[in-house]
Amino acid sequence: MANANDVAFIIHREFKAPRELVFRTMMEAQHLKHWWGPKECTITVQRHEPRPGGIFHYCMTPRTGAVPGAEMWGRFDYHEITKPSRIVFVNGFADAQGTRIRIPMLPVWPLEVLNTITLEERDGCTQMTLQAVPVNASEAECAAFLAMHESMAQGYGGMFDLYQGYLVEADTSDREIVLERVLRAPRELVFEAFTDAKHIGQWWGPNGWTATTKSMDVRPGGSWRFDFDGPNGMHCADRIDYIEVQKPDRLVYRHGGDGDNQLAFHVTITFEEAGPGQTLLTMRSVFADPGALAEVKKYGAVEGGQQTISRLEAYLASR
């Protein structure tokens, strides 16, 4: 009699990329949509909450020959996320509302499958192990899962071949600035400091600069417009356009002045709990190319970023 442990599916892969990059591209929606799922499909992200208890709800659509109703939906339920070494989630088919369902073509497929991904770094490469086992499955469901091992190996193999190619594009180490700081404040407050006009004007910018809000609409598609004034009469009309807003976990936006700004850049901010009443803040700014990064570094972008976080730290302490 087959049971879940007897029919576990295990796959090993080596990726020519550092573990931090592999972990990030396996956890962020902006990356997942480019490689997760059958290589014959495109992925549309409906909802993504990369935290224990959060979900990833997505739609898979055939790349060619698509007809209405050909799409399928899937859903992850994240159980454990240990950066940058381990991701545990339950996945399965879903409907457009995110409810778990069975699909007619696989009537005895397990409703839920527990996946455990472990990542180990060796000589600049990442060794991945993925183990998948059915959850609360009947004997018939376990047998169906076992019978599909060969097909699963081919499907995952094709997906991870696509992923290896994507990692080359996703490596932005030569055109990014990454700033991290543990702040002595709960992440709800830190997130609010970035997204509420009454807070952000009190600390935004390097030493000697002030930000005066003209309008602020923190939602995907919304923007923050502000006047940015510095020493010796320096002034610019600045703008941030929001791409993702996931309270209190994550912000993604494009930062650049009004008009065609060659030095505009994309920022991803994550807010992670780092102990009671503490938040690990990570700000990743990605520029168009290494030349653009070199240009902003000439004007003290790294030092200015550190000063900005220090001003935020002081403001949070005052509250």
C-alpha cells in the first residue's frame, strides 16, 4: 500500500548563481512570473504574500494556441521561509478565487502537495533539493502521484532549464546598491514611515535635504510627487511610481524625476521581523546599467542612502 512518504518525489539541481540570488528569485513575484510553472505557459500573478501564512495565487496560460478557458490556476500556501536556505509550501490547483479544486484531467491527483526546497552554496553555485509529498492523500492519490514521477521529472527539468537561463538576466550585482539596517521599531511602523506623508517628510533624504509632499497615492499605479531641496539652493521635482505595495512586507517602485530620466532606478524594499520590536530593512536599488550606477555613485548615492536610513532610524527612535 502506497503512502505519502513512500511516493516522495525528489529532484536535485545545481544553478550557476549565488544562493542569495536563487532564494530571491524563488520568492519574489517579479521573478516567479518569468519562470515558474510549465515552460509552455506564461504566468500571471493574482496575489503574492511571501511570508509564512501567505499565499501565491497565479494563473497559467499556454504560450501558443491559447483559447478561452485554457488557463489553469494554482496556489501556494507558504509554511516556512528561512532566508536564504529553505522554503516550505503546500501547492495545488485552484480556481480564479483561490479555492483549492481538482481538475478533470487529473481526477485522482492529490489536492495538496507539500514541497520543501533547500539551498546550499558551494563554490559560487547553488545546490537545490526539492522534495514533494502528497498531503492527507488516499492510497489511490498516492499511487497516481507515484505513477507521474517520470512526467514530473520532465516537467520540473524543463522549468528549471528555463530558470537557469533566467538567472543570468536576473543577476543585477553589477548595477545595484543594497542597503540593510536592523531598526528598533516594529515593521508595521517602519512600513508606515515609508507610506504616510505625515511621516516620510520628516526623514526622507540625505543630511541637509528636505522632502515636501505635493501628492501621495500609495498603491500599485499610484505615485508620490514631492519637492526635494538641498544645500546651496539645490532643488528638483522628484517622483516615485509604485509597482507593488504589500503591507507590511514589501514595497516596489520606480524612482525618478518627472520626464525621461536616464538615471531612474527600481527599488525593492523588504521589511522583515528581526526579533521583538525590531525590523530588518533591506533596500535594493537596481539601475539600468553599470554606467548609470557609476554616475550616481559619483554624487554619493551610497553615502546618501546610509544617511537617509540613519535619519529614519532617529525619527523612529523619537516616536
